[in-house]
Amino acid sequence: MIQFLSDTLLRAADLALIAVGLSVVYSLIRFPNVAIVQYAVVGAFLAISLQSAGLGLFMAAAVAVLAVGGLALMFNVMIFERLLKADSAIALIGSLALSMVLMAVFLMVYGPIAYRLQLPVEPPFRLLGVRFTVWQLVTLGVSAAALAAFALLLHRTRLGTEMRAVATNAALAAATGIENRRIVNIVVFVSGMLAALGGITLALRGSVSIDMGTNLLLPVFASAVLGGLGNALGAIVGALVIAAAETVVTNTNLGFLVGEAVWFLPASYAPVASFVILVLFLLFRPRGLFVSEVSRV
Amino acid sequence: MSDFLIHVASIACIYGMLALALNLQAGFTGLVNFGLVALFGCGIYGAALAHALHWPLMGGVAAALGMAILLGAFLARLGKRLSSDYWGIATLSIAEVIRITVTNEKWTGGAQGISGLSLLFADLKPWDGLGRLGLFGAVLVLTYWLCQKIADSRFGLAMKLMREEPQLARALGHDVDGIRLRVMVISSIIAAASGVLYAHYLTFVGPDQLVSADTFLIWSMIIVGGIANNAGVVLGAVLMQFAMAFVPFVKDILGLPTDFVAAARLLLVGGGILIFLLVRPQGLLPERVGRRA
């Protein structure tokens, strides 16, 4: 049971950072930028490259996070602002195309091999009967801290109030003197930082290769939809649900179904769990678990 | 070299049909479908399963069309409650679920796929390649003619109205859900038919042919060629297919590493879509507006 909880939490922490980024941008500009999962990969690769260039782990991660924030901002101004003038579906196609371009760049620069951060090897230890590594706990802590900081930013600062005002009614917010474009730019920057952090926490526990973004796309999107696209903190709950579903699907002994003592679904069915949940939600509850201000679904 | 050209032209005809199918959905009706490859997959796996079960060729065609119609109708039903961007992601997810399931099940041949399908016109050697190209070209022309007919009809006008102003279409008494269902079923049949031809051309069917990258390749064809212009999307299919086929030659001439091929293809598709969306969103041959095309 504790093992199940820890597996779920670790997976959810990675998904949540990126899903929150996706959702908060959606709340402002009403289009799901799926390229955000590739921003996570950019963050991970950048951190690895900077570290092998001689920066400390912390500095490498910090520089990578800021750089990806800037990159997200640049793409938003150069590409998505213009595509959104046409249609949100066009912008979605554009973001898928941007994902492919970024993957092409990864393939040229890094090739198809998997990379890792250089980490000191620490022996695993037991906590409540479950084996943990130090880095697993570090990533959990980093994710939780980042999400908490983001929640505080959203609900306890003037900037957060302005962000929520623009999300709720952009025209009214503009009329009260909020500079919408500045708010959108800040949010896009923050979403890039969150995504990069998500990529780096994944890199802290495993290897990074060019298909990481593709593998993240649907679980992240499912988490954001489950939480109600545009409801940033709902995405955290969505990530928990998706992570739990993936863990259940791959770790439950289904032997009783097929009449054998031990029978597990192949691990490659893990993503299917999130897709099926996503499709069911889209069919029956497209506004997510919590009804947020998103009315256009 | 001429064999190679015939091969690329044959595949271009198949992709031309797929581009026409996607154009009916995305171009004329505004249905942003990112799961087109799953409908194509119904075609190739219909043919392959018929082969595995020792059914005659027409049995495979029937299985392919049956599966594609069911899937197309399901996707249309899903579109009842979703706006286009949500629906796009839902279709992408369903295509991925199908690919993962096909990879992991035994009855579909798993990751190895199903091989040994009969090759069309195999007994016409040495003219079999040209025979297949002729057949594919004829089917492409037929599909083009059908799509032109649909676009020019009153039903085609209703499709375009639904794309531009869904609320207005509903207010004028058009059955929006019915239009979506019919468009999805018609284009599913086209996609599945191209899949059957493809399966009996390659004589091998596997889950690698179901990857979403193929869907995006078809999207790049309609965006580059000219969305909502049937001649444009066929032009786009031919251009993209030849560009993809000649990437390995560029690699050899420039002496680049093998990864270049995969990267350049991603770049062609992704970059092609992005550049056209930003610089020339109407494509090479724009939609003809204002008169019946």
C-alpha cells in the first residue's frame, strides 16, 4: 500500500509540474500548447549539457529552468500569438508542428542515445517499509515546493490576482488597467520554467532521450483535462488520478481474470490507462473533476 | 531508378487519398482529426486479418471498411460534445490506444505484424509495378472526383457553413451532428480503402505503420498544398512524399550521419506546417471561395 502511494506520488509529481504549466497557459490564451512537453525535454537536456560543461548541479538546473522560460516566451511571441489570431485549432496544429521541429533538433544535437545527469551514488534506504533513493525524495520535495510556490503566487500576490482576473474575463481585466499582454508573457515564462523543472526532476531519477516528450504528452494532457483545463491547481489532482491509474494498471495482479496465479498487464499498457480515462472524461465530464470557469468545451 | 520512381509515385497516390480524406474532415468541415492514421490502420489491418484468417480479398475489404466505419462513427459521436481542440487530442489519444493495443496483442501479430499478404498484380511481371501505379492512380482520380462532387454539392456547402459558423448552421436547420457523422464515415471509407491498397502493396502490416507521425505527415500535406482545396492537397501529398523519399539521397550526397534522415523528415513535416501556417496559411493552392469550386 505504501509502495503504491510512493509510486503514485513520484509519478504524479513529474506530471503535475508540466500539467500545471499547460493548464495555466490555457486559462489565459485558450489553447492547449502541447509543445510544453518538449519544453520539459529541452530543460532536461540543457541541464545535462550545462552540468557536463562544468556547472554544479544546482546552477545547471537553475540556468536551464530560466532558459526554457525564455524559450517558451519567445515561441509564444513568435509563433502562437500570430497563429491564435486565426483560430485555437490552428495554434494547436502549430504547437504539434513545433514539437516535431524540437524533436528534430534533439535528434541532430543529441542523437538517439539516452543521457543522464551526473549524480553521486547514494545507497537506497527504507522508509515505512518502502525502498527510496535520496534523489527520489529530492525530486518529490522540489516538485512540492515548486507547486506550493506557484499556488502562493496565484492566490496570495497581486500578480496572481491579475492573472486570475485576465483568465476570468480578459476584456474586463484590460478595462481595469491590467496589461493583459504582460500578464500572458509572465505566465508563459512561468509555464516554461515549470515544464523545465518537471523535465529535470525526471532526469534526476532516470535517463533522458528524445522520445521523453512524446511519452509525456498524453498523460500530461489527461491530467490537465481531468483537473479542468484552465484550472491550474486542478491539474495537480488530475496528475494524482492519472498516476494512480497507471500504477494500478501495471501493478495489479490480474491473475483471477485469466485463471492464472500471477498475471500482469504488459507495462506498455500504462499509458493506455490515462488515454482511456481521458476519453471517458471527454465523453461524460469534459469540464474536468471540478467545474471551473472554462465554459467553452 | 525508374522502379524507385514508380514506388514513390505509388505511395504518393495512397497518401493523396489520405490527404483527400483528411481534407474532407479538416479542410471542408473543420474537424481537426489527429487520429487519421487509426482509420488508415483499420484498412491495413482489415486486409491483414483477412489474410491471417484465409479469407478472400473481398472479405478483407469488407472487414476494413466495417472497422473504419465503426471507428469513424465513434469519433463523430465523440465530437458531439467537444470543441475542436479537445476533439483533436481525443482522436490522437484513441489512435495511440489502438497502436499500443495492436502492438501488445497476439491476434494482431503483435510488434512483428502480419506478413505474406498477396501482392497486387504479382503475375503481371515485369509490368506489375506500373500496373499497381495505374490502379492506385485510378483510385486516386476516382476519390478526387468523389471529393469534388461532395464539396460542390449542397451537402458540401453545409459542411463549409458548419466549419465557419457552427451556430448559424444549426440555426438554419442543418443537422450538425448528422453532417459530422456522414463526413467521418465517408472519409473513413476513403482512408480504409487506401489502407487496403497499401497493405496489398507492401505485403506486410505492422504497428509501425500506425504511428501518429504519419497523421502529422498527412496534415503537412494538406497545409502545404492548400487546405480545403482538393487539387491542392493532392499536390501537397505528391510534393511531401517525394521530399521525404529523397532525404536519404541528400544524406548520401552530403555525407551526413544516418540520424540526419529521421531529423530531416521531422523537420520537413514540422517546419513545413509551421512555415506555411505563419507565412502562407492558405497553402500553395488556396481554397476557391465564392463560387462552386
